[in-house]
Amino acid sequence: MNPAAEGTTYPAVAFIVDPSRVAAFRALFGIDEGVPPTFVTAAEFAAFPQVVADRHLDLDFSRVVHGSQGYDFRRPLREGEALVVRARIESIRMRGGNGFVMIAMDLEDADGVVVCTARSQMIERAAEA
Amino acid sequence: MRPIETVSIGDQLPELSRVVTREDVRGYADASGDHNPLHRDDAFARSVGFPGIIAHGMFTMGHMAAAVVAWAGRPDAVLAVSAQFRAPVFMEETIVAGGRVRSIDDGTATAVLETWVRVERGGRTEWPVKKGEARVRLA
């Protein structure tokens, strides 16, 4: 991983809050109504391919573990709505051969309002000697 | 939503348990779009040092969030939720989500919960989610 990639931003990616996927999340977690909070992970996966393919960032996904995850909502997601997902590399720290990258994603609605910010900390473990 | 006058600092959330199955993990991969082989291919999981496939961290966090939603009364009462992933979850293990009220803000009618997911393994308690947190709107 390249620490100089801190601050990278990626082009917006379209994401629809597909009611059938939302229903699948509800069924998996026994939630009766609404959009389960962690459904946002589906939006993150719409934008992740750009991060994984970023040669400047040079993240080796085969050595990555998920360190932490957070979601901050300005308002709930609405079933069926069209959002865009904007990803950025918020911070990169290297420690003991391991790399810690915080990937932040803003989910914006059709009015350009950020409805949720997702933060994923990925840990790229040191390569085997 | 949960009425603020019924909530006190230190209140415990009802624990929520489930056994994690291969079917759950396959269903989660399809719904989320996370098709990492670590969660579907035992041979791959063994090649990176696990005894077999593990659940997605986000599956475990989704279970934790379900415990928060159950306490809050509805999903849109959850204003924020976060988790640190500290241990893997293997198939057929029972994960237990829990939490307690850390603080209450009367001005915004919100509560902050500390939350976790534990699993009993080999006679000791492991923490797939430690230092989880949720901010919840109260009525």
C-alpha cells in the first residue's frame, strides 16, 4: 500500500436502494420493516472495485482484513431511491509492516445531500517474509 | 421508538443469539455483494490459516445492529452504528449480541449504546465485535 495515496477521491458510482436486496437484508437479520442500518454495505460494494483497482493506492486485497466499520446517518435510506456513492481515502497509516487505510464513502441523494457516511478500516497485513 | 423516560444509563439490551450457518453466510454474500472466497471456499480459508470458512465481519455487525434495532423499536431510529472486528466467527457457532446504555442526551432525545458480539469457544469468551457503538433516537 502506498501512503501517498491518502486523500485520493474516486468518481461517483450510481447505487439504487433495491427493495428486493433490502428485503433480503431484513430476512437475514429478522428486521420487520425499513432499511437495516448495515444495508449500506451493499452501496460500499458498488464503489469498492475502484479502490481495489487503484494502482496508485496499491492495496493487496489478498492480505486485507476488515478492522472496523462505521455508519453515520443524516437520514434513513429510502427503498427504491437512487443514490451516488463517492469514495475517498481518508487516512493511511503504516505500523509494524501493517497498513491501516480508512476508506470513507458518502452516499448522496438526488439533491446532492449526503444521507450517510460509511467508514471502513481495512488492514493490509505485512507480507510473509 | 423507545420513550426516553423509560431509558436509564446502564440499561442492558436484551441479548440476541443466533447460530451462524453456511446458508446464512451464502445468503449474506448474495445480498451484500461481498463474494470474498474466505466466506465460501473452505480450501481457500485453510490456505490463509483458518480451519474453514468464516462469517463476514459485516454479517456479525448486521446481527449486532439487529439487536440495536430491536431495542430502538425501528431501523430508522439508528442514527449511527460502528464496530471493531476482533475475532473470526466459524460455522455453527452461536453469536450473542448485547449492549448497554452509556449516555442519554435529553436535548436531542438520543442515547449512546456500547455494544458487542461474543462467542464461547473452547471454554473461553471471544469478541468478534468489541467496542461497538450505536447512537439511537428516542421518542
